[in-house]
Amino acid sequence: MFIQAGEITIHVQVDGPPSAPAVLLLHSLGTSSHVWDAQAEALAQRFRVIRPDLRGHGLTTVTAGPTTIETLADDAVALLDALGIATADVAGLSIGGVIAQSLAARAPSRVRSLILCDTAMVLPTAESWHARAATVRAHGLPAVADTVMTRWVTPPFATAPAARGLRAMLLRTDPEGYAAAAEALATADLTASTPTLRLPTLVIVGDQDASTPLPAAQAIAAAIPGARLAIIPGAAHIPTVEHPAAVTTLMLDFLATPVEDFYTAGMAIRRQVLGEAHVNRASAAITDFDRPFQEFITRTAWGGVWTRPGLDRRTRSLLTIALMAALGHHEELKLHVRASRNTGATPSDIAEVLIQVAAYAGIPAANSAVRVAKETLKEMETP
């Protein structure tokens, strides 16, 4: 179908039950929504699968001149608006993954979780992207097709019918659409925004990917708290086509727990850690203004991080106290000192943590934190 979204007409394929949770799939540079064919077929059994052709690709409007990743992220928001979709799990491949990160940073309330496949926070170099854009504008996609294909798939797969299909997608891409998107990658830098994301994230990478290699995937996984990293052996830059079953399995496993369960689990552990009385007071004070924010932190921080099995609750409690002390967030520090009675962290533990803060984050920060913690612990002794 075709959807008017802002200034452009987006070609989008929509599959799956209309009432099911939405999954938005964003394709790579020089391909189309068909790069997700195998995954869409499986996901549509349980999800409403939204597959747009990006601006300048497939059958979506081509706009002249350079564009930005932010513009492409805004296109995705406009599409969700046009389809009446409030939130979606968002998967992005290559430039689609860059757009997905930007979308989550710009409109966090619209994104339930991220699946970032063979992508990065920065794709160097700017000069090479501008040079490629100039080559494609002057000579068309055939001028870069051979080089691109060596990065998209591994040599054993290069003669497979699916690889020929990928080449056909590339050659049928509008040169101006391709060039404009390449210029968007030249200026894209998400190293500041991606580490602010707090939502369930799966990072996938092929171990033979030369375009966005393993270190780029590891950097994303390290930047987003709780992110999972999955490596596909024998895959290059487009594993959705070269190893479709592996990608599909990873996606289905990641999405197997409905995001609503993250909220439910988050609310449960929030009550256990902070106490029923505090959570009831906080819930009663919620207004339409902060309701999306409260749902966001319950789903991500409490449901996505505090429920993870890697650290016990006492350790997470002490880490949170240390971070709040080091950052000078005294209101949150007081909250988590109070919560220590529910997490197994003792006053002696907290005192040790604040000495650690003094050594590594500075004596002034620790001095203020000691005062706040001391006052809070004294208040806690009062019946």
C-alpha cells in the first residue's frame, strides 16, 4: 500500500493480525523492504509487521539532494502516525539500524524494543560516503555494484539466487535516493544519543561483516544497558538474506516475551525494591503529562534491567546507590538508600560503596552523598 507521510508517499507492506503488536522493519542502503521477506513471513504469524521502503528506495518518493538520518527517523514516526500505531518493536539493518537508533532517541515513547542488525553508531568515513554518492549520481548504481556485493554476502553465497536478487534490488534503486541516503550516513553520529537509550535491545552481526564489523556491534551492545549481542557465523553484511533462518530465530526468541510482560515484571520488581507505599504514592500522582515517562522507566529500567539474572538484587542496589552518589542525583540516592532495606544491602555496604565513590568519582560528590545517606538511614530508624 501507499501512505502519505509528511512530504513523501511511502510504499509499505503490512502483514499479520491488525490487533497484534507492531514490528517495524527498516531495510539497508540500496535494498528495499524485500530484504526482510523471510523474517516478515515468520513474524506475521504473531505480529503486525510493517515494512516500508525508505525514502528514495523501492517505490517510496525520491527527494532531491542530501538528507539526514533524523529526517529518515521522522519518516518512520510519520508512517506510524499514519497507520495509527502508538508503539512498535523496531528492527533495522545497516542504515535501517542507524535510523532505528535515532528513532528511539528522538521518540522513545514510540519504541518498545530495538533489534539492530549489522549496523553501527558511526559508519566511517564521511569522505568515502560523499565520494560514493558522487559516483552514483554520475555513473549510476552499476558503477559500485561489484564492490557493494563483496561486502553484502560472503564468496560462497555470491552465486546463489538470493544474492542475485540482492544485486537486482541494488541496481533498481534510484541513484538519487541512494546518493542522498549515503550522504545521510556521512553525517550520522549517534555516539552521544545511543548510550542514553534504555530499552530492551538485541544486536546482531555477521562475523564476516566488513562494513559494520564485530567491534561496531560490540560498541552498541556496550552503550545500551542490558543489550544482548548475537554473532552469526559465516555471514557478511546482509544476514537477513544470506542466513535468514538464523536471523529469524534470533528475532523470534528476542520478541518471545511480550513487551507488556516487561512492564508487568518491572512494576512487580519496582514494588519489591521501592516498597508498596512508595509505588502507590507515585502511581497516584501520575498525570497525562508524565504517564508515558513512568511507563517507559517501569518497562525499561525496572523490567529490562532489574529483572536480568546477571547480578543479584543487592549488587544492583549498591551499584545504583554508587551511580546516584557519583552523579549527584540526591533525590534518587535517598530513594535507593531507603530501598536498601528491601534489597539486602546494609548500612555497612553503603558506607563502603561511598568510600569507593570518593576514590573514583571525587571526595566532594561522596561527601554530599554521605550526608544524604546518613540522614536517610537515620530517618529509616524512626518507626
